[in-house]
Amino acid sequence: MPLIARLRAYAAEMFGAPASPPDAGDEQHLAAAALLVHVARVDGTLAAVERDRLARLLTHRFATTEAQARALIARAISFDDETRDVAELVEMIGRDVPEEERRGLLGLAWAVAAADGQVHEFEDDLVWRLGQLLGFDDAAITATRAVALAGLPAQQVPAR
């Protein structure tokens, strides 16, 4: 049974998610949410402040309610657990996603990394790699990083 089918069955059993195959947009949302979960958990935990930030960001971006966003986070945690690395998740999102949407996802990743008021070195490296996998050059990643982290004091952000 393919990984996606196993994850759908698991989500249906554990969280009451629909067992029927989702549309491509739903799979992209799940992959994007799993990427954000991966960023939040790069230090080994998903802290409450990170989970809350994820819920707010996903409510605004993909879901209509906070409950839907929290259900998406639960699915994304399971999906991230079953995925080998972020490159696989980026591949699921697809190369044909418009640049603006990919840039928005990168900005969300920076926002999740900064959820606790500081971007740690592991988070910075991971989100930088994510930017490269999303097809951005260093200048575009730097610009997106600067916008997303504008409110943080310089000492809370690793130097690049």
C-alpha cells in the first residue's frame, strides 16, 4: 500500500478524516502543513507556542476554522513522521505552484521558525534549504527572510 494511502487510512481511523482520496489541493495543503510541522519540530519538540502559531497561520492560509487547522496539524504531524525528508514534501507540493504561493510558504516557514521569538541555527538552516528546494536563489531567500523576520531583534536571528 503506498504511503499516501496508508496515511489517509490512518487519518480516517484516528482523526475521523474522510477516507476518500482528497483532491490535489488537499494533498498540497497536507504537504505544506507537514513542512511547517517539520520546521517547528526541528529542535525535537512541537512547543505549544509553535502549535498555536501553526494553527493561526493555517487557519488564515488553508482552513476556514481553527478546528480544521488543528485537524490539519494532527494529520501533518503523522505525515511528517512517515516522510523521509523535506525534499519529498516539496515534491508533493509540485513544481508548477506559482512563485507567489511558494514564496508565501517560505514566509510561513520563517514565521513558524520564529514562533518562540528566536530563530535557532537549525531552524534557519532548514528553512534556507527549504527555500532552495522551492526553487529560490539566495537573494530571494534573503529577501523573504528579511520580511518574515522584520519584527525580531537582530540578536535573535542567526547571521547569514
